[in-house]
Amino acid sequence: MEILFVEPQYYSKYPPLGLLKLASYHRSRGDKISLVRGLEQNLNTDPDIVYITSLFTFAWAPVHKAIEYYQKKFPGTKISVGGLYASIMPDRVKFHYPFVDVHVGLHESAEQYMPAYDILNTVEKWKNWDSSILFSTRGCIRNCPFCVVPKLEGKIRVSISDVQNFIHPDHKQVILWDNNFLASPQWRKTIIDLKETGLKIDFNQGLDARLMDEEKAQHIADLNMPTIRMAYDFKDEKAAVERAVEHLEEAGIRRRKILFYTLFNFYNPGNEYGDTPESFLEIIQDIANLGCVSYPMRYEPITSLKKNQFVSPLWAPEQLEAIADARRVIGFGGAFPPYQGLVDKFASAKTFDEAFKLRPKQSKDDASKSMNKGLEQDTSTCSGDTVSPSYS
């Protein structure tokens, strides 16, 4: 059989992991595989199956365009749509396109295959990709109200027993998308295996600060990790965050290498609970005082169909825009590093509006000069990019 894998033309910093695993699965069965991105006109295939993946729900439009395009191009061919959007809102996909098969969740049969990274060379955007992406675990021990993982993956379980078998020999970096790596029953073995590779390691989804202890910190310090990512979402996590930073520093990790994802604009209508501008400022101040990097993450409802449309009743649109402006003007790569000028600005602020107010006509270059004060080093800690798990 001939199988066509389609990544819609939405924004993504990472290649479609789920499709790459499915490609390896079909290749093992003797099928001919090909990968395209967007609406490809020049195709040298007459596929028996077209797999179309999806990402966030607010990126639904490119997915719909891909379904329509390839259904018209290959009438009568089976089309299967999977990924995050399809898994979260399968009824919506099926309502618009009754002729497609909608796959919810993981393709378990493909989970144990090394992704077919070689076919990325046929897509211009991914030609120079040099990182292996993997999940050593699936699921999570937490049940955070803003997260889709419990719904799609359930409780934590080991998915890969030997990570080295899933690292491409030509790759220079390993990116782990585990949702809660430190809760894994084999975290120690996995870290030791990762250390033996000598490659750069990125726990991209962040490590659980509440699970950090002296032993885990020492093992993490043994890895080649330019940035240690964790999360500080709610004020009741403060003590755990401080302990985690202390453990990591004692293990030899500089505080400016530690980045915290910081949630804002979250609201749960069920119990009318959510963060506020004031609680967000306190978290930003805490992280700045710790000498670490904060990376604000604006909350989007799981079923949001338009990015940045949701505004919590505890926030004003102008306050959300103020954070976006500050990230662009006085931040670095969307993050707030512990530059002394920036630390002082946040520490002296009595209110949210004072903390995120920018001087009139202040350019990014001028702001950066005033905030950096000679602390331009360690900018690698400010990359902060994250992505949710990929389903095919």
C-alpha cells in the first residue's frame, strides 16, 4: 500500500512526531510512505490511505483545509484524522467531514517504533532537523484542571524502557515530552541512560518542582542541560519551588539556568477559581527574587477555537495585553530573565499595573539596555518554547 502523511500548514516548532511513528509502523509492514506539509500539489503517489494530523484546537482551520484538499485530490481514498484537535473535539471533525475516520488518542500499535526521521528531508521546513523527540512516560499523577493529559492519557505509565533505542544516531539533542518525568518509576535509569549519550537534553514540558529532591537534583545536574524547566502556576506551590531551586543549586546548577513556566488567565467556572493579576505578579516577583527565569504562559481553554480570545473574568483584556507587550519589549525570547534592572522593576512594584507599565515610546533596544546592565550572558536560559504532546 501507499500511505501519505500530511502535516497541515499551522505554526509548529517541532515536526509531527505521531506521523513519524506511524510512518515507521507502516514501513515495517512493507508499505510505501511519504510525508508532506500543507497542500502539496506535486505528488508522486496515489495513496491508499491519507493520514492527517492536528495540533491545538485553535489551529483547526489548516486541518480542515487539508481534509478538503486531499479529499478532492484523491476522491474515494480513506482519510484518517488524528492528533490533539481531533482527539479533543472528534464530534466537530466528524460533523464537518462525515467521510473521514477520526482517531482519538494514541496509535498504540505505533508507540514502540523509532520515528521515521529520514522522511523529514522531503519537507523543506524540517530538512535540518537534528533532535530526537520521545516520551519515556505517558500520562501524569496530577489532575490539573487546565491540562488535557489526564483526559487523553490517564495515569502515568512507562512507555519506553530503554530511551537509547529511540535516539537517532545522527542527532545532537534529545527532547523529552514527558508530562511528569520525575513521577516515573524508572526516572533514575532513564537519566543514567541519557547521561551516557553525552547529548544535550531538554525536558521540554518541564519537571515537577514538587517532586524535586536532593537525589533527583544531583542526577539532573549530571546531564548536559542548558536549561532546567519547571512550573510555578499557583501560589501554594511557593515552598516546593523554593526547595527545588535550593536542591538544584546545591547540586551545582546556576539559578539563571532554571526557567519556570508561569500560568496566567486561568479560570475554572465550576468553582469560580482562577489566578489574578495580583497573584501572577507575586509569582513573577518570587521567581525574580530566586534569581531564576520566568516564562509566562497564557491559559487557553482546552476547546478554544481562536487563540487569545478567552479572557478570565478575573482579568481585563488590557492587563493580558500588558504582559504580551512586556514580554516583547523588556523580556528576552518571551521570558523574563533575572537581569538586575528587571528584578528591581518587579520587586519595587506595588501593583500589577505598575510592574508591567512601559515607558512611552520605549523601544525594545532601549529597554533591553536598561534592563540587562551587563548581564547579557546565559541568554540560552530564555528559550522557553514548549509544545503539547503529539498524537497521530
